[in-house]
Amino acid sequence: MSVTTAMMSVPKPASDLIEAFRSAPTCIISDNLARLPGAVGLRQFHRSGRLVGAAFTVRTRPGDNLAIHKALELVGPGDVIVVDGGGDETRALVGEIMKNIAEHRGAAGYVIDGAIRDVAAFAASDFPCFARAVIHRGPYKSGPGEINVPVSIGGSVVSPGDIVVGDEDGVLSFPAAIATSLLEAVRAQMKREDETLLAIREGRYQGSYAKS
């Protein structure tokens, strides 16, 4: 079966704008997105490190990774390979070899609404990987699939070129068009929360956090 590619490459926001979100906790980004978006049911499998990059999206038949192999021929530095595998946990979509291919090509990491295997290789690495589950059973490789189309990841829609951020609290994404204003709001909230924590340590806290 065929794999279709909507775009050969994805327009990306400026690298410094993407990188500015590296220090922003996903929980604070979420607060400033009305606490609505974000993938549900995915967890971190890599050793440490934050995921920050631009979405390079893949939709594939559950349990089949042909489209992911095709995508790995196209991804470049800073791309987050975002895979809509339908949430299927019965077959792993990527393992150690596909981790190494993505890492070699400069990708920023994987976000997979599905399962992975070779979990020890991910756990020993700082190459970011968020997925739903682990299973030893390998994938089919017959397709079909789509590359660089809007996908659904744990109930959250991700479009090609969206900024993707992941940390210990989970993964979310947002359009590049709102990144600048969102960053300002996130930084303002981070400052307020730092001031609240300082007030707690110094015994000056008056309950303001409950009103935020």
C-alpha cells in the first residue's frame, strides 16, 4: 500500500524562537493555552532531557511503520517526528535502530501515539521519546500512511510545523503563529511563580496562588 507525502519539507519557525521554549515547563505553557491542548496517555521513555522542536507528522495504520521509515528519509535537524499510530499498543512502531537513524539525521525526538520496543536503548539515551507503551512485538511494514498532514496524538491535534514541547509532565504542541505572544505570557507566569515560591520561603505568602 502507498505512503503519500503532503509536503517534502515543513516550514519551521525561527530556531531561536523554538529554543526559547526549552526552559518553559509544559504545565505553564498549558496554563497559557487555556489548559486545553496536550497529548493524553503518553509518557517519557528517554533518560533525561527536554523535547523542543517543530512537528514533522506521520499518520500510519495501527501497528505498521512503513510511513515512519519513509519519513526518516525526509526529516532534518530540529524536527520532532510525531506519529499518529492510532494509540495501538499491540505492536512497536520504532526501536533502537530507528532511534539511531532519527538521531543521526538531527531530529529532535519522537512523539508516538503507539508503542515502542528496545526500551533499554531509549532509557540509556537522552534522545527524547514519548510514547504510549512498550511491547516486544514488531510492526508490519506494508502501509498505508501519510506524511506531513494534521494528526491526532492522544486526543490533541498536531499540524506540520507546530512547535512541540515535552518534559516530565508530558507533551503538548501549538501553532508557530502564536509562539511569540505565548512565550511572553509563559515568561510572565514563570516570574510570578518564582515570586510566590520566594514569598513562601520567606514567610510572606498571603494566599495569592489560589486566585491565579
